[in-house]
Amino acid sequence: MTEPKLSEDIKKVVEKWRNKKGSLVMILHEIQNAYGYVPRETSLELSKYLDVPLAQIYEVITFYNYFKLEKPGTHRIAVCMGTACYLKGAPVILQELKELLDVEEGHNTKDGLFALDVVRCLGCCGLAPVMMIDSKVYGKVKKEEIMNILSEYGKEE
Ligand code: FES
């Protein structure tokens, strides 16, 4: 997706929600849905159009962890830390991913290839420990397999 042509896009969204209850959250939702995150320049524009302090916009963004401030990585890795996965070794899987990718949870790798997230139960506890990359589920994951899995998505050793 191309970067937002900020002013025109923001104007349209703002006009749609202006004077409605909870409009700031709804506007931010639309931006997040369109671009996968809320770019800083967009927050600045929004602050001007709505005449709302930037700090207030960031308060909303950081309150709901649904909103992201970073452009998402190309491939999203979701490591399940639900009870079943946790007990079957998910912390080891997460640690290995962090080390191999040199990234902390909730962030993107430096090359932007992966985003690493932790989730609660992916609904396939019988396969614990489970992780997902984009829409593909990996069950009974072993630490030794992770590098191979990542290489399917272009990660080089
Ligand atoms: S706890 Fe991990 S899939 Fe349910």
C-alpha cells in the first residue's frame, strides 16, 4: 500500500466523524485499518484538523494496544502464550525468535521483514506450543525448527 496522501485522506475521515461521539477513536480506527498503523505525520495532521493536542491523540493510541505506531513488518509472527502453550514451552520459542531476529515483542525487525507479537490462545491448544506466521499455523513447534521456518519467509542465517 502506498503511503497516505495525508491531508485529503484525513479531511475525508474527519468530516465523516466530526461531531459524533467517540470520533477520535473512530478516526484512529479508520487510519489504522487503512495503513496497518497510525503514522506520526498523520497524528500531527489530525491534531491540526481537529484542534486537539497531539498528546491527547497519543493518549488514545497508547491506551488501546490495538493501535500501532510502527509500520507493521511484512510477516507477522504471533507466538501463543496461552496457558497450554506456556506450559509446553512457549517461553523458549519466544526467546529463540527474539534472539534469531534480534527483536523484542511488539516490534519489527530492523529489515522490516517480521513483526513479533505475543497472543493469548490461538484456539488450537492440542498443538501447543503454537505460533502463527501470517495466516499459517505451526504446531508442536520445537526450538530447533524455528530457523527453518523463518527461512521459508526469507530470513537468512
Ligand atoms: S493456549 Fe496456545 S493455542 Fe490455546
